[in-house]
Amino acid sequence: MSPPKEDIQFQRRLEQEIELWIKEGLIAPAQKDRILARYRVLKEADEKAGPGKLVTTISILGSILIGVGAILFIASNWSLLPKWGKLFIVFSSILTSYGLGFYFRYEKVSYPKVGASLILLGSLIFGAGMFLIAQMYHITVHYPNGPLMWGLGVLPLAYLLRFKSLISLAIIDLLIWLGMEVRFWISYSSYYEIITMVNLYLMAGIALWGIGMMHREWKSLRVISSPYIILGSLITLSAGYILTFDIFGLSFVSDAILMFYIGMAVLFLLSVVPRFLSKEREKGWGPEILGLFILLAIVLYLSLSFPEVRSKAFQGGFRLFFNILFTLEIFGLIILGFIRQYPTYVNVGLLFFALDVVARYFDFFWKLLPRSLFFIVGGLLLLLGGIVLERKRRKILGSFNIEEAD
């Protein structure tokens, strides 16, 4: 049986709980030593070789650097190579990366993290290879289809292997495709039409968030739910953050991309509606879905019928509304993180809380204070805010147990 995830808080709580187990007669004193010895080995491994997550991070960064370097080397010498040489380099690189990755991951099981990073490298080369081959044969296509095919090509392998890194790569590819595709539907002759992309990505973030929640409800998919939830929440709050600024003199309506708005809404509903039919749901699941649905409805209405507002009073009113809405999103996310015991929600909520405080500070106090006093007061507030947020963060995260700390 593989050991649980390493976590300092878990080990500390285990040492406290195990004393209670002995007093209650649940285990014998000899079993205490055996249990603690098991986790002591994990602690020593972390101290000598670094935590498992550090190894994963280093391996992934190494794979990305190798992939970028290989692509740049091939691209710089591309015109000098014959076509068969180009094809050989592309396909041999893909097969070598995947082959070594599967060997280290599943055959020589002592290096599973390195194997996973090599499989990620193979997926990166796969995407680059598509573009290089298209260039080599002068294939004229709708160029947003490149990241679309890349993402769709990686996604089945990601689900087969249950790799978060591949899921993240596929999601990023599809998000890039979304922006490139919409570029053909919107005329960028005017800056005012760019703001429609904010609403579209906000809805895309909500859709990803809903898909991630659906994955969490299925045990077989729970291991790959975090990329959807993390990227979805980051995109949703990033777009919401933009809406807190003075942009309400612009027009949010774009009939040209109506199908994309509807597509994001349908994708969200398809991902969450089936879960309401299930009798087994995680704690706090309903309020989270309701909050996302309300936010989606507001943004969808804004995207379909919001006129260009010329009145400064109305612009200020809309901006105030979205500032209040954004604040509710932040605190709702932090509360949900505590209720559902998801440290990710707490961290994301605190990040955007800090960003919002900084933005509103510059909005309201820049003109009210002398320049030198402005920076002094701002620095003191940021230091104080950092202390308060870090203390609160440690307190909240300290209440989570290891199984829920992803």
C-alpha cells in the first residue's frame, strides 16, 4: 500500500492523534513506533533529496527547457535539412520522449516523476511538430486549428495516464485556440471591441471550474480535477478583476461571437447538472454551483444586452456593482475553501484579495496624499497586510488534513 502524501501538518497531527489512540486502546504502543517510523522515512527522504513535489517541478521545468531548446535548434537549421530529415527528427523525437517516459514511469518504476516529465516533453514536441510539418509542406489551413488539434490530441493521453501536467497543457492549448478563433469573428478595428474577450474568458473560466467540480465528484477522475479548478478559478477571477476598473464606457455586446457565449454556458450546465441527480455530493457543492451559475448569468446578460453607456453616473454605478460582486467572489471562495477544505481556494482568494486592495489603494488614495507620504503609507499597509494574510493563511491551512491538501 503506497504511503499517503507527505505533509508536515499531517505528521504533526498524527503524532498528537496517535497518543489518543493508545489511551483509547485502539492501538498498542508497539504499533505506535511502527507507524511513526513509516513517516519518519518520508521525512528523511524530503530532507536529503527534497520533497516529491520539488522533484516533479524540477523534472517538468527540465523537460520544458529541453523542448524549447530542441525546437529552437531545429527551427534555426530547418531550411538546411531535407524533408526526410525533418520528418525523421520530428517523429524520432516524439517516439524517443514517449518511449523513455513510459520506460522510466512504468518499467523502471524508480523514476516515475522523471518518466512523467518526459511524456510531457513528448507532448510538447508533438505540438511543435504539427506546426513544423505544416510549414514544411506549405499547408494552408485555418491557423487556430493548430492549438485546437494539439489540445485535442493530448487530451486522450492525459485521461489515459491521469497526468495533471498533460491536462494543463491541453487546457492551455484550447484556451489559446479560443482566443485565436474568436479573433476571426470580431473586428479589431476598434479598441472597444476587445473588451468582449474579457467576458468570453470569464465564461470559459466558469465552464472549466464546473468541469473540474464534476471531476471531483467521480473517484476515478478526482486525481485530475485540480488543473480544471485551478485554471478555471484563476481565469474567472482575473477577468472579474479587470471588470472592477473603469471600462464601462465601452460596449460589451458582440453578436458575432454569440455562439461562443452560448457554448460556454452549455458546457458549464452539461458539467454540473448531472451531479444534482446524484445522491452523493461533497459538502458545500450546492452553494458553489449556485454562485457560479449566478455569476455566469450576470456575465451572459452583460455580453448579450449591455449597451454602451455614456453617462458617467451610470458608468460609476456599474463599476461599483462589479467591485462589490468581485469582493463577494473573493470572500465566497475563501469561505468555500474553509468549508470544503481546499487550500487552493484559500490561496487563490487571498491572492486576488491582495491584488484588489492594491488596485483600490491606487484608485482612491493616489490623488489624496502627497507622493512621498503616499508610498510610505502604501508600503506600511502592504507590510501589515502581508502579516495579517500570512497569519490567516497559516491558520486556515493548518486546519486541513493531508488527504484534502492537494
